[in-house]
Amino acid sequence: MSEIVECVPNISEGRNKEVINSVVESLKLTGAKVLDVSSDPDHNRTVITFVGDREVVLKGAFAVAKSAVELIDLTKHKGTHPRMGAVDVIPFIPIKGVTMEDCVEISKMVGEKIGVELKVPVYLYAESSTREERRSLPNIRQGEFEGFFEKIKDPNWKPDFGPSEVHPTAGVTAVGAREFLIAYNIYLNTKDVNIAEKIAKSIRESSGGLRFIQAKGMYIEEKGMAQVSMNVLNYKKAPLYRVFEVVKMEAERYGVSVAESELVGLMPIRAALESLAFYLRFSKLTSDSIIETKMYE
């Protein structure tokens, strides 16, 4: 493809496979290339990663939104991950042959289409934001689905597109353009969610921690462990090995160790290579050192 846009919609369903499969199938019908589908029952959330050119990605994003609105009822939704919409967030990321400005334009077209045709309030965020306070997704999501019925009455929270009333079952949606984000979780050898919350507070940018890090502590019943759930907003300036080491160091303050970590969705090879080079003390390691990279050039 001469141009590639990545789209990573998050839907508020991580348990009902029939619903998840229906949403993904509606996406595939648009011609989009689905790269990954990551579901978490405790978060009760699914992250879908797909790519295509501008036209395909626009159609694909709307197909996901339409299916999610039709199939997901937030009045019956419970999960550890904060959420405000059936399709909670739809980000567009420039990969090849497109600019951030192109992705902002796509986000506005998709946002308007969702607002008009699906009757779901839409907030533009990140690079697409129309107000500084809407740049940050957590700021928009504050109050979540239940709190938005009152929040949306505030003139400062008038949606960018769609009605000024929360959709009764699908809530509201954030749509925007941004750089590549890595969703990264670290599990601790403890069930004490308070420890995870303290570590999250110490590491996230909004509390004075590392720049480009969003973090939240939560308990994951499936694992029987507390988790530090993070979004790495700029992996080039906040590499994964640094994030891991800081969480590990903070955990030791509370007599806790790191059990394991996980990736939600996909990440660039550069992010993996930087951590590999750090732990194996390579003086130089690039994608040219990887045989699969050389084979498929």
C-alpha cells in the first residue's frame, strides 16, 4: 500500500465472544486488514488493531462503531477499565504516506459520521482536539458512562459532533489522531490493589512521574494479582525498559516483586529492540540484525 493508516478502536466488551466476533467481522467486510484483536475479561474491553488506506480506514472505523453501538449496552457493563462508550475511543495513527494532519481530517470525518448517523456524542481528542482540556483522553473520560449524563449538561462539555445528550446504551465516544501508543501492563506478586495504585500514581505523568505515561492500578481476578495498567504515549522518549525498571523499583519499596508483564495489541519493533539491547547490553542493535526483517524487506 502506498499509504497506511493504523486505527485502534477500543470497544467496551471483553467477555462475550459472539459480540466481539460480530464487531470484527463487520470490520473485515470493509476491506480493512485486521492485525490484532486483544480481549481482556477483567477489563471487559477489546482492543482491535487494523490498517488500510484513508478510505478503507474511515469505513472500517465507522463499521466498528456501528456494530458496537448496536450490540453493546453500557447499562449492563462492568469492568476494571474506565469507559464512557460502547466504542470508547477511536484513534488514527499515521504509518506510511500520510501525515498527522491527514489523520486529524479522517478523525473529524468519522466523528461527524458517528454523531450524525449513530446519534452518539463525539469528543475530538489528542491532535484532533478543539480545546486543550480535551487533548487528554482521561480528562474526557472522567466520570465515565454513568457520570456523563450530568457532565454533558455543562456547556464546557458540549460534544464536537452529535447530540448534546448521552446515548442511553452506547454512551459517548472519543475520536482523534495521535502518535503510536503502547498499551503495557505489569502484574505484581500481590493481590493488594492499593500497592498497584500507589505505584501507578508514582509513575504517571499527571502525578509527577515519568513523562508520556498514563497509569492506573487495578486487581485482575483472572490472574489473582494486582496490575499496573499503562499507556506509553511516546515509547521513543519513555522506553519500555525504563518503565519496567521504575515499576520494579517502586514495587520493591512495598516488599513486592514483578510477576510478569503483557502487551495489549501491537508495538513497533524499535520498542522491543531497545529493551532487548538494554538487558543484553548490546552496544548496537537495529532491525537489520533481525533475520526476519532482512528476509521480508
